[in-house]
Amino acid sequence: MLYLLHLRDLADKLGCEVHAYCLMTNHVHLLLTPPSTDACTVLMRNLGQRYVQYFNRTYERSGTLWEGRYRSFLVESARYVIACYRYIEQNPMRAEMVSNPADYPWSSHRVNSGIAADPLVTPHAEYLALSEDAANRIRAYRSLFESGLDASELARIREAGLNSLPLGSESFKARMEINLGRVLRHGKPGRPKSGSDPDLNVDLKSGSDPDFQMPR
């Protein structure tokens, strides 16, 4: 598909690693690691422009295709990144389009579950941490899809995407507020104290309307 070809080309040029994706009928989810926050902005802008130009030429139309600017949010590593993998690749199941994520052709699930290969997809460190052995890692990953995310996990991810809020522990959110110098949680007026946390493992996840999503 042309969208994925453009995504791969831009990701290679900008040094972004794509870990998971899902192309739905009216939105797209992406989970990726950029070398910088600017790389996300450039990738999403260029990807949108390329696809809109193609779509308009093909269907003899003009104007924008997307409903709004992409939305992005930070994702803490460990279970939060794996939860995003599951959220993205289970999307067609939640939409009742398929009964098994492996049956959906426009997502990264077949790659991450060891069924197919795709140079677009790069494993995240948390994915690799499922097991040192590749076969065991694939079995462990597949087992994550034997059930869906619980309601609280779904709600947290959806809130983060809708409001561009960090997804992670309270301590992670507090450190991000200090690093970025702005409030990133609901109900916290004022500005946090300045400071830095150079050892923090930060994941960036972008989403939009259509619902693009990406972490670091």
C-alpha cells in the first residue's frame, strides 16, 4: 500500500523506528521511536502531504483529507509500551472487523507475531525484552493477544491520545513536566519547578485525527 511505502521511506530518511501500526478505514495508528521530537513533526507533515496529494490526484478532488493535526503523547517504557502494541494491533478486533488480529492485513501484527516479515517494522526494546530467544519471544507476544486490554488500560490510552497527555506512572508524568517545563496532567495549575532527568527513558507516541500514534 502506498501509505506504508511512504511511511517506510520517510522513517528511513528521518531515522524513525516504526514498532507497530494499524491502518483503519478512517484513521491510522503508529507507534514509533524518533531520534528527536522534531522528527515526528516532519514525518507526520510529509506523510500527510504525500498521501493527500496522491489521493486528490487519484480521485480528482482538492483540499485537505485529515480532520485535524496529528496528536502526540509520551509513553513510558515497560508495560506501557507493550500495552500500546496491543492497543494498536487489537483495533480491528475492537471494531469487529476480524476475530483475530492476524487476519487483518493492514497492521503490524503478522510481523510482530512472527507470521510475516516487513522491513518497515523495528522491534522496540520492550518487545525484545519479552525473551532472549526469538521463538519464545514470539510465543510470549502471541499470548498477549489471547485477551483484550482491560477497560482501565483502554481508558488510560484513549485519554492520553485525546488530550496529548503522557502515558505512564505518576512519577514519570511528574518528571516529564519538569523536563518540558509545562503541566501535562489534568487539574494541576501553574508551572512545575525547572530541572532535568538525563537518565529518563522517554517514549514518544503521536496520534492524530485521523488517529496517528507514535512513541519513542
